[in-house]
Amino acid sequence: MAMTISFTLNGRPVSTDADGGRMLAFVLRNDLGLTGTKVGCGEGFCGACTVLVDGEPVRSCSTPLSAVAGKKVLTIEGLELNGVLHPVQEAFLDHGAYQCGFCTPGMIMSTVALLQNTPRPDRRQVAESLDGNLCRCGAHVRILAAVEAAAAKGGAK
């Protein structure tokens, strides 16, 4: 059943009339035009659809829209500020931490959450934090290097 659900999206208030049971990923992509959030497995396992809700990483493909009512949602599009990429985005570019790029938005969002909570993680913490984000291209070594570089530059921004 359609209902009006309001939340903050990338720093701006939004309201949408949608079924509260629809998954957030599909509302972001299809209704709000934010296609940076990818849908891989559609079951919350691969992490490609990761967004931050009140600063915590969530799988948007398995999060109902009603769960974000009144909350702050941050997508990959919300990281760039006034034409300047977030330090984590910069580090991923600098280290070639992507191949096909499909997992990259989820990896970046998980990294942003990690660095906000643990500004100087060790390699074990980085690996544990990204354990639920799958990269089928095998860019894991470059991803780890990018996360470590972002942390070294104060990537918690």
C-alpha cells in the first residue's frame, strides 16, 4: 500500500509516495534517479547496494523503504561535495581499486562507514569491514591499498 515516506537523502529532505515494503535500492534507482547504488544479488549478500542509513552500512536491496522513514540516507552520489570527490573516492581512483566498477559504490560506502568509526584501521579491520562486499573481478589487493591510503589521508571526512 502506498504511503508518504519522508527521510533525508544526501543531505536533502525528500518525501516519496511508495509502498513502504518496496526495497530502498529500487526506490533510489527507479523513483529518485540515483543509479549509483547497484543491485547485484538482490538478496543482501554481495554488498553492491550498500548505502549508509544514519551512518551505518545497510544493504538497500533488502531494506524496506519504511525502515528509513525519518532517517538520514547517504548514497555514493552524496559523497561528492561541490565538485570535489570524497577522499575515499579519490583513493579508489588513485589505486585503480575497481575493474568493472559494479561493486565499487558498495565498497566505497562500506569504507566510509569504517573510517567514520575507525579512522586508522589496521589491515584486519579493513578486511573484516569489507568481508560482506564481493568483488568478482579480483581487485581486492587494490581495494585494500585504497582503503589504507584513504585512512592515511584522513578519509573519514
